[in-house]
Amino acid sequence: QGQLVESGGGLVQAGGSLRLSCAASGIIFNIYDMEWYRQAPGKQRELVASITSRARTNYADSVKGRFAISRDNAKNTVNLQMTSLKPDDSAVYYCAAATSNSPGRLWGQGTQVTVST
């Protein structure tokens, strides 16, 4: 059974940087599209960045130019490098895995990111 475990969240001042990591196990990682979502209190979960199995990336307009998603198929990990962080980036960040071969998504437990002013 597949599992995703996020790490790297924390408290950072506005303008700072954080790097989130997501370690996958129990899945054939290199066939999965990997995604980072976030959910702030009282708001819907939103897609922040994605990277396909062929390493094609896509970003929400709100993070373009500030966030970078990458994957390491040898280590079964996907990373989200976040720079120029803003208080509006504060949220629980979730890693997700999706493939056309299986319905639904595999989700991690989430990691909290808090950006202070």
C-alpha cells in the first residue's frame, strides 16, 4: 500500500525560504504525477504545483516565479522549493500522487507552513 510522508514545514519570516520534501513508498514512483496542494484555515484546498511522470511542471499563478517543484525518481521523492514567502502562503501543504492507472489520489498527512510578517 502506498504512502507519502511530507517534511520540511515550519515557521519562517516573510521573504524567507523553505524546502518541502515528500517521500513515497509502496508505489511505482516514476509512473506517478506528483502534486503539492495547500489548504489554509477556512479555505478550499488548492493545487500549488505539479510535476508529471515526464517532469513537466505546472504552477498556480500565485506561486509562479517563487516556487519550484522537482522530483528525484531514484530516491522516490518530490520537493517544493519555496522562496520569497508571503504570509498568504501560510497553510498546510499536502503531497499527492496520481496516475491514470488508478482512480483517486494518494495523499500525505500534510506539513504546516507558517509565514510571519
